[in-house]
Amino acid sequence: MESLLGFGIFFVSFAGIYAILALGLNVQWGYTGLFNIGIAAFFAVGAYTAAILTTPESPNHLGGFGLPMIAGFVVAMLVAAVLALAIGLITLRLREDYLAIASIGLAEIVRLVLKNEEWLTNGTRGITAIPRPTSVTFFVIVAVAVLVTYWLVERARRSPWGRTVRAVREQEQAALAAGKNVVRFRLEAFVFGSALMGLAGALYAHFQGFVGPEAFEPMFGTFIVWVMLIAGGSGNNRGALVGAFLVWGLYAVTGFVATLVPPEFATQASAARVVLVGVLLIVVLLYRPEGLLPESRRVGPGPD
Amino acid sequence: MNGAERSQSATPILVVDGIELRFGGIRALDGVNLEVGRGSITALIGPNGAGKTTLFGVIAGFLRPSRGRVVLGGEDVTGLAPPRLFARGLMRTFQIPAVYERMTVLDNLLMVPGPQAGENLLTAVFASRAVNREEKAFRERAERVIAFLDLAPVRDNYAGQLSGGQKKLLELGRVMMTDSKVVLLDEPGAGVNPTLMKKLTDSIRRLNAEWGYTFLIIEHDMDLVAALCDPVIVMAEGKVLAQGPMASVRANDAVREAYLGSRSVAERVVAGP
């Protein structure tokens, strides 16, 4: 019973981190139509920023600075936001496919920097000794972070800002003709979403107590977040939450099943889990392309 | 006072002066000069490929001319971006209706006024009271527009579900959400059934007379043009051919020739630089 509760706390904490990633992506893709396939970059930068700031001083990497966790959260969001601003300023004026290309490139560059710049990140050995709160404390921290994030993104959606970024997503030319500074709105949505991804990264660092470059490969840094959002319902924040918990639940359950297969099939079993996530995506796209919880019709203030 | 007298006596609110624009070797606009009188409903007609929509793009800031000036209300606005032109009271619509498909008719209207306090992300999230007050005024205006254009039955539908004619009305509705002075309508009558067409022309006329909007309208439906517009400006091959009341334009030899297409597109391409 106790171990089940322990597993529940562990599961919800981890899924909560992904929920924040999915909410961040929802601001970018769901609201605004920004095709960010480099989520891992912002996730990783947030995680490493928090790690470097909060670990005790170490000869293996920059810092650490031994700062409190909260400083790590704030600066992680800021660094991710600045990175998004830099990339956004270059790409968001161009046609939309440029952001896709630039963001996937950024994610790879970030991963390679983490792997090779040993003075900064301790290379492939990663950063250890990141402060880890007790699992219950961490659970509370994640829960608060998810709720605050949800409140923020939902407020933004149900505002004239949310309405205008949706219009930018739907018809850029008409939004321009209606006097909207399309680039500014895209930039704001991109920076906002990326800052949330940075927060998710910081939470992840404290959850694991360790960060290394492998955690931010495209599969778990980017792809799975997309599956979560699309399965849950792009444009719908509750959908993003449901998608995160559902996909992560599926992944956890199959992970448990995978421990039951004979060890000689372990590699195949873990590959099969990834395939299963892909199958889920295909099934959703075929039978419920708008996701489990579709985008609500009304946007902006006032009743639905 | 009839339309002809009015348009001649009016001071121009929009002046297009020697606009040239090239796409590669093709001279899409080849020294366009025209004036739109304040308070007029001016038509811009001409055969396909004459450069009408391209000229709209230049006037509204979507395309940058290689030469020439656009003067709006006495101010040189050449090369300003669309949002800045919007701020100076100019709004355009599109040949293919550019509605926000996955937004309701109401939201299509509400997004137009601007800049809105609630479009600032921080204000939007943390200062909802100011936003709501402003929103209330927009809401009232949007409801009036919906009533004016008989869009009440589809008010909460996604704009993507509207018929082509209703989308044209919605575009006009978006114009009505602004305090624009000059409105460029690109083929407002295309794909509109006769009943809606009546509604559309009535609306344009009322917006002109009661709201004080100046219209420049690209249109192929000559009945609509004759009923609504004066003067009529004729473009062909990137130039203004003729300008004046419908009757005089119809009688113009150059105009007849342009519409019959005695000079082929191929010849124009060859003649390019």
C-alpha cells in the first residue's frame, strides 16, 4: 500500500513536469501555431541552469553556486526566455517553417554543448548532487507549479491577447491588415511558452538530482510532449494536462510490463514502448484529430 | 448633389503617385497615378492581371513599391507596414475572404479594434478589470455590427462554416469594428448571392453615408459598380487607363480595347525590361 502511494507520488510528480512542458507547447502551438520541435533545448537549458545554480561548488563544472531552489526556478525561466527571444527574433519574421528548422537545430546544438563543454556542464558525466527535496515536498512543489502555470496560461488564453494570437495563427495577413503586430505576438507566445519549458527543466533537475545530456534527446525532450498535446487536445489547456498524464501513464504502465519480459528481450521491450507511443499518436490523429478535449470555441474574455 | 459633382469637389484622402512595382522582369505596376476623393465610393476595375490587387497590396503596406509615393490624408505613408497604416485609418479586405476560420464570428469581430489594453500579456493576465471594461465597449459595438449585417444567426459559429457571401459580409463587419477612414475592398461581390448582394451594397452605401467611410473597391460585377461607385478608375497592364463616371469610362476606346485584350500578356512580358 505504502509503495503504491510512493509510486503514485513519483508518477504524478514526473507527469506534472511533462504537463508543464505540454502547457508551454500549447501556448506556442495550440494558441499561436508556432511549430517548435526543439522543446528539448529549453527543457535542457532550464535543467542545467537550475543545476549549476543550486549545486555546491564543484571543480567539474561551472559553479555551482549553492543558491536556493527558488533562484534556480526563476533564472532557469529567464535563461530559457532569453534563448527563445534570440531564436525568435531571427526566425519569427520569416515563414513559419523556419522556426521548425531553427528549433530542431537549436535542440541539437544545446545537446552537443552539454555533452562537450566540460567546463560548463561536466560533459557526458553530467551534473550530480543537485538538491533533492523529499518526494512529498517535491510533489507539493510540482503540484503548485502545475496549478500556477495552468492559471497563467488559462488567463492568457481567455484574454484579448489569447484572441489575437489565435487570429495570428488562423490568418496572418488579415491580422496584419487589422493592425496587429504579428511578429510581436508570435515572439511573446514563443518566449512565454519557452520560459515554462525552462521551469519544467528546473523541476526535472531537482526531481532527478542529476542531469546529463541523454535526458534531452529528441524522443523524451520533444516528441513525447507533442504526442501529449495532440492526444490531449491542442489549444485546450485541460487537454494538455490530460494528455501529459495519459501518455506518461501509458509509458509507465508499459514500463512495468517491460520488467516482466525475460531479460534477453529487454531492448526490444523498451523499443516497443516507444512504438506504442507512436501508435497512440496515429490512432488519435485518425479517430480524434482534435484530441480528447478539443479547443473551446470561444476565446477571449466573457462566457463561453 | 449627385455623385459626380461630389467626387470632383472632394479633396483627395488617398493619392497614389507614380507607383512602380516589378516582380522579376514583369512590371506589375508601371507608374500608377490616382486619387481617391474623401467620402467617395471609388471603383477600381480592369481586366485580370491589370495590377489592381497588387496596387491594394502596395497601398496597404503589404508590398513595397520600387518607385512612387502613397499619400494618405496628406501624409506620405509609402512603405509603412500594415499595422502602421491601420493605425492611420486604412483597412483592406482580401480577394479570397481572409476570415479566422477556427474563431467564432463574434471573435472575428472582437479581435479587430486596437491596440487593446488586453493585448498586453501582463495586463491581460494580471489586470483583468481594465481589460473587461474595454471589452464591454467592443462587445457592444460587435453586437451592433452583427445586427447591422444580419449575422445574428451565425454569431457563435466558426467563421470557417460560413458561406462565401457571409464571409464577405464578415469582412465588411471587421471594417466596421474600426474607425478607419479609408477602406479598400477587394471584390466584395465575388461569390455573393443576389439577396446577400443587396445587403452588401446597402451596407457599403450606409457606411459611406452615415459612418463617413471612403471606399476604394475592386470589383468585376459591373452592375454593382454602376449602382454603387463614382468615379470609376480603370487599370490595365499596370497603368491607369481612364477615370471618371461609369458612362464616360464605358465609352472610352482604350478601355474597350483593354477589355477585349488586343494586346496579349505575352507581348507585355516581352516588352518588359
